[in-house]
Amino acid sequence: MTPRARSPLSLAFLLTALLLPGSAMARSTPEDGGVGSGPLALRVNPAIAAPGGLVAMVLRTYAPRPIKQGQVSIRVVAHPPGVALRSGLTRKSLTQPVRPLTLVRVVVYSPLGDAVARGSLNGLADSQVAQVSFQSASASINSADGPLAVFWFQLDPSVSPGDVFDLSLDLTQTKLTDAAGKPITLAPRAGTLTVRAPQDPFAVEAEGASGVAGAPAELGVSTFEAFPVSGGRFTLTWDPRLLAAPPTVRMDPRYGQSVATVDASQPGRLVVEFQSPDSSFNSVPGTIVAISATLAADAPAGAVSPFAFDPAGTWLLDPQGNRIALALGDGTLQIQ
């Protein structure tokens, strides 16, 4: 294993980066659906699983807006459609499972731990509908942005690597209310479930951002399926001229427990090294490392930079301390 990089950052910065709740670091904008701005963005994260494996279908938001109760409905349908038949059926859906999922459980998060949820999964001729209804006496659901709920499914072993299923929110059956009982307007964002071959490496992606000069930028490192991680390091690089200052880092405990050190001392380079003694890190997939920054005010419109992993400085370890096979995907930083 490569020798550890020690952080030159102060203890105060580490506490800020690692311990602040999501609401303290979130920025409310018309696009993310922050308080008083506009519709709340509700996203179904992309998911990946092997035939017969466990699927984590994560619902997330991008801004805190406390929710007292609600219901969310997700339609799961095979994609691409192939040759369309009447009633929305396809030739592929008649020869392969149109009900690829079996519901295992549903979890809804609230900081006070008082969320009560009930999940269901119904089959239609050409699709499945996953639904969860929930409530919180404290109205603390989504008081911190990030993962709101997770559906856990078993994927049918007869699906084929390369199969893709569309995951879309049904707004006619999706309703959220705030602490005062008022409805929350939603901006839905669909996702996909992709079937991988059992021997394929786990996908890890560097999430870039696009925005106007001087605007906040939310970056990150994302996974798409749950697998136990006992530690590791992420090293990310970019053109330092596109960010106004070194980024800050947050690792949400809803994705698993970890203790991290952060080195942002070198312009255009960020190193996040961490340990998870109970190997719970990435027990929920998603933006396991959230990175906040500000785009440089003097960056010219149209400027583009890779937001990329340094493969030599990036790895994850399994519970036995062995390196996990990863497929690293890079993102971009772009000034509009």
C-alpha cells in the first residue's frame, strides 16, 4: 500500500469538513430546490447490480427542506424498448423478466431517528412499481440534504449483463408535505438500473460540475452499488485556475462510518484518505465524498477541465485489507 499522505490542514478545518451536518454546508439555489427557492429536486440515483445481486435504489435531494410525511412511487421498466407492441409491451419484455426486482426492505432517514416507513412493490404487465409511504413526528426527514430513502431489492438472477431498466418517479403517486402540512413542489430526476457481469469491477465516478464564474460548485465521488469498504484513498485533480479556493469535504454518515484526513494544500489536487473500522463505509451507495467549492470569478466562459482521479493515488480496501477492483470514471469542470 502506498504510504499515507498526512494532512497539513488544521483540526478546525477537519472538524468543519467531517462533522458539520448537511444543512450547515448546503447552498439553496433555484436549481437544487432550497428553502424558499422553487421545486425540490428529488432524484433516483443510478444503480448497478449483478444478476442475483442486491440493488440499492437511493432517493436523494440537493437541499434541506424538512418533510413531515410523504409517499414516493418509482416505476421500473425495461430499456431500451426494442420493438414496440400494443399496450406498451415489447418483444424483449415478453421473453425476459418484466419484474426483475424482489423487495427486501425500505429505509427512510431522519436525524432524530423517528421516521416510520412502509414499502411495497407491485407488478404490472410491462413494469414494476416500488412505493414507500413514511412520516416523522419531528418533521426532520430531509432536514439535511442527501439520501432521503433507500429501497433494497434482490435482482432476478435471470437478467443479463447489459440490461438497463429505467427508474422514473410517478408524480401522480408521489407527494411530500412539510412540517406545516403544506405540499412540497417537486422537480423529479430519473435514474437507471444497469446490470453488470458478476466479474466486472465496481464503478466509482468523479462527479464534476458546470456553472457560471463565481458560482458554487458541488462535486463529489460516487458509487452505484453497496460493497463493504474498510478504508482507502481518493486523489482528484483539476485545472486550479477554475476554482476560487481549495474545496471542502464532507462524508455523510448515512453512507457509512469513516474517519478521514484531507489534504488540499496543492492547487488543483485533493487527497481524501479514510478508514472505516467496521467496514460500513459505502453500505449505502451514492455521493460517498461530497466536495464543495466555488468556481473562479475570473474564469473565462467556456473553460473546461477534467475533474479526474489519479489512479496511482486512488484505491479502496475490502474488510480484509485487500484492494477492490474498481472502474474509475472521470468528470469535468466547465464554466458556462
